[in-house]
Amino acid sequence: MPAPRILIVGGVAGGASAATRARRMNESAEIVIFEKGEFVSFANCGLPYHIGEQIRDRSKLLVATPTHFLETFRIDVRTRHEVTHIDRAGKQIEVLDHQTGERSLERYDRLILSMGASPIRPQWNGVECSNVFTLRDMADTDRIKACVDKRKARRAVVVGAGFIGLEMVEALTSRGLAVSLVELQPQLLPNMDAEMAACLEPVLHDHRVAIYLGAQVESLTVEDGQAKGVRLTGGQTLAADLVVVSIGVRPNAELAAAAGLTIGASGAIAVNESLQTNDPSIYAAGDVAEVLYLPTAKASRVPLAGPANRNGRLAGQHAATGAAPAATPVAGSAIVGLFGKAAAMTGMSLKAARKAGFACSAAYAIRGHHAGYYPGAEQMILKLVFDTRSRRILGAQAVGGAGVDKRIDVIATAMRFNGTIDDLASVDLAYAPQFGAAKDPVHIAAFVAQNQLDGHVQQVLPGDPIEPGQLVDVRTAAEADAGTLPGAVNIPVQQLREGMFRLDKNKPVTVFCQVGQRGYVAARILMQSGFKNVRNLAGGYTLFRNAWHRA
């Protein structure tokens, strides 16, 4: 392939990865990056942690400078240069230099679009005030941090309880601000299932974060050009010296759309497996481009750093050589830390799988992250979502302390190879008491799923109605005295064989324990003793206590 001229619009994850891979694959190519902002490559996932001062040295966030690109890779980086037009017929772009105001035309053989996505800014009164922020780049970070560092801000309101919103809650709380969190949906982390996200609410309460769920922002109150409060529908106003809006992002696809490139149903640029648009000389990667979503095999928008880096790399290789491995489906694996706890997910939640039309169910494992007899085990709740027909894994979620990332990564890997619950049940994982258990939470979740599908137990999932009938708490008397479900009779599992005479075999029986394991044992005892309609509450009293609503 002759030495091509490869122009890249946008740096950071997708564009920078594309440029460096293109150079490694083709030493003769001419490669130029045009970046609208001041910085071409920075750790955008680390921005909240600089505000919170876990990362004190700002320079640590600057992954690579224009000088580094030039000296190491012979790549020409032009910051503060905005591409304003694509002339596909002439294979050239128009570039505005924001430093000089001059415009120029640049010829390309291959063009890679990696403009990313921008935070959504709602049309509230007062949203343009200087103390109302979104978080996308280094400039945003500097403004927020300056507002906090000057110690003028004592009270903050974060709007949006997604991953970035929670990271900002932690960052601002750690800096001593009184923080209120507002979320339109009736739960934290709307992409997760409600009972899993609810596990983080006590963590926020412990750190004195005020939570407003199912709350809609109506407007901002403004005094002397500054936002002083966030007014919710219904009239309540939350006092604020600083407001962070984190309600999602929108792909920066306007340039592509104006050039006649196909925009997918998600709003991002449609690409093929080689990251090419409908114009084969133009590629797109990162948050501005669609990906193939693994659970559904449909083109979707998944704005995460991992897919952006990997697909940028593939786009750069194909642009430089004319060949590259096909882009692989994306599961949307993600994790957030919150005051020492973590919440992570991969693939679909149960509610998303149901909405997509899958015949599906879920299984839970509530276990320590390593063997319980070894000191320091931290409890996690792991939820496995699966197709009840094919037994294929559709997704997983986990909330806990240490080890959450490991379990989600294992399940994401199994999903990448179309793994089933049976594959997961038999996966050979490393074990020593300080690292895991001989039956890892991953195995337990898969075993529970197998038991459901193989008819060994029927489960009632969180949010589903409990069938009227007999409700039996099979925990110890002391546990039941500390709190139980309304109307439950307490028969500890150790006494169930002798005490089942208290139950009517002709009526439905629902059993539960603390986390689901003793409930399963009790269900098996009853099912093999002539009871025909027996169910176990998935996740037991632990999940009821957090988020259960009895029908």
C-alpha cells in the first residue's frame, strides 16, 4: 500500500489510539491529528479523581503531549484546530485554527473521525451560570477544581446518578462539601437493576449525601449571576454553591452528518466491522461511532473508554494498511467506585433483557469475596442474567467491596465467547483462601441458574410479586426476631423436617433465608416431602431489606 496521508479528527482515546497504531503499522504514512481542544491525550476517566485530590498532580492526567507524539511517533498534532467541513468528493477537510483564526484545506487519503461525545446540557433557567458544570475535559476539571479550591463552594448538587455522577459525589464529599444527589429515575445507576443499585444507598447515607430519587429538576435559582439553588418539580429547592450536571452524553456526529455519512438509529455514526463509514475512505471510532452490542448483536452506542481505545486501534491499522481484525462486539463492561465500595456490570440488566424481548431470568450469589474463614472477607452481591431457552449469559451485575471487578471480568470474558451458565459453572478459577473460594461467587450464581432451569427450585425475583399463601422464614429465631417479612412464620431450616406439619401441602409455600442458600435447602426438603408449589426468595432477606416491594 502506498504511503497514505491519514488525517484524524479528535484525540483522547479513539483518535490517539488510531494514530499510534497507524504509525506502528506503516512507518511511511503521513499522520496528522486535529484536536479542537488544548490537550490531545488525557485520562478523562481520571478527571473526578483530580477534583477529589486522589490524583493531586494534574500532569499525571496528561497521557501524551504533541511533543511526545512528534518525537516518538513522528505524528503531527495540531491542538486548537477544529475541523469544520468534510469535502468527500475532493477528499479534503476544512480546518479552523482557533489560535490565529485562519482556515485551511487539508487533503486526505484516509480520514478517521473520533470527535467523541459531549455532555447533555438541559435548557434550564440558569444553566449557563459559571458555577454550573459538566465534566468532559481538562478545562471542565480545572474550572470545577478552582471553584472548590477557592473554598467558596460549601454546598453542591449533582444532577444524575450514573457512574460519573456518583464519582463526582465522592469527589466533592471528600473535599468537604455537603452534597445532594438528584436523579430523575427512581433508583441510582439507572442502567442497573433496582435492587442492585439500592445496595449503594446506605453507602451514600453513611457519608451524609442527601439523595433525591424520582426527582425532576425544573430550574435553577439565580442570584447575582450565580446559581444558588436547584428547584425540583413540586417546589422544593436545594441550596447550592456549585452544580454538576451529569445526565448523559450525546455523540458529536454533526460534522459526519453534514458530510452525508450515515448516522445510525442511536445517533452515532454507523460503521462496518472495519470501522468504515458508508464512505470507505472515512472511518469512525470512539464515542462518536456505533458498536455491535454483544447481547443483542445490534448496532448501539456504548460510550466507554475501553471500546474507544480498541476500535481506534483497529481503525488506525486498517487505514494504514488496508486490513485489520474485525471489531468485536461490546458488552458494555463498566465499574464505579464509591467510598470504598464498587458497583459493576457487563451486558444487560434483567429489566433491559426483558424489554428487549428475551425469555430470561436471573440468579444471585451473596458471598464473601474470598473464603469466609480467612480474615477480611467482604460481602458482594452478584447477579447473573441469562436466557432461559439457550442458557446463554446475557449480563451480570455486582455490588460490594473487594473482588467485584474480578467477577464481572470473568463473566464478561465468558460472554465474549457466547458462554452459557453451564460454561460458567465449570470454569476453572484460581483459588487460595485469601483470594477466593473453592466455590467462587461466579460458580454459585451459575449453580443457582442451573438449579432454576433444571427444575430443582423455583425462584421469586426481586420486584416480582410473592404468591399469596404461606411465607416461611427458615433462618434462626434470633435472625427472625431482628427483622422479617410481614406475615412470615419462622421455622428454622434445621427444624423444618419435624416442623413442616405446621404447613398446608395444598397451599403455595414461599421460603426465604438471609441470602438464599438456606432457602434453597428448605425448598428442596419441602419439594421432596410432597409440597407441590414451593418457591424461594432470590437473595433472601438481604435483598428484601434493600429494595423488595411485596405485591
